[in-house]
Amino acid sequence: MANPKGNPQNLTPWAKGVSGNPGGKPRKRPQSEANDAFLRKVYPEKMRRAMNAGIGEVLEPGCTWGDAISFGLGKKAVRGDSHAAKELRESVEGKSVARYEISAAENRNWVVEVEYADLPDAVSQRNARYDRELKRLPQPSEPIEVQPEPTETES
């Protein structure tokens, strides 16, 4: 930026910890902004009456395009359209989380290790501290063997 007084001696750097642009570069989302503006517009009265025909006053006068689209999706979902039902649910609750269950007919003593790339330093330091603390705990001199309890057929 040019110095308004034209004297470079009047230029000073920003103080430590202070940004010259605290808001950052403005995000440009033209399509999202256009969609938002459209969905907030008032839905035409003639179309509103047609959507309400035969079911009562569900869409109220002055409703928006967003209201009409939600109502249309709801009608499709009730008629059995699973895609419409999924869209409605995800717009309210977000995408569902995948769940996995690992099981076996017998205990195989599986060990599942999860390794994360790019762990923050604080987490890495915490894990190292836990490892050091575990090493300080007394260790058994001999491995402990656990005998299985006899079953009814073995008695």
C-alpha cells in the first residue's frame, strides 16, 4: 500500500500479534449466495394454491421458495421416494455416520492399531508422556498365565 504522505519514514510495521487484515480475504461463493437469495424469495400465490389443492392450507400465504421445496420433498418422501426422505433427513441431521462391527465366532485376541498421519504436536507429546508413565509402572517378573475355567463337559 502506498504511503499517503509519501514519506517512507512514516511507515511502521504492524504490532506483534495484530493483523493488517483481521477479516481475511473475503470468501466468494456466488452460486451459494444466488441460491440463498432465490430460496428466500416469496413463492408465487398461484403456485402456492396449486400445491395446497386438496390437502388444506399447508403452505401459508407469503411462504418462500425454500418452504415450497421442503414441502415438495416432504410430499415425495411420504409417497415412498427414499431419495427425497434421505435429502430431508440429511439437511436436518447431517450425513449419517458409518458404523462397523468386527466380530468372530471365537476370541482370536485381535489387536487393532490405528495410526494417524500428521498428529498435532500436543497429542504426540501427550502420547509420549503416557508411554513414559507406563514404563515406570512395576512390570511382573514372569508372565501371568490364566487358566480357563473348566466347562461342564470337562468336569
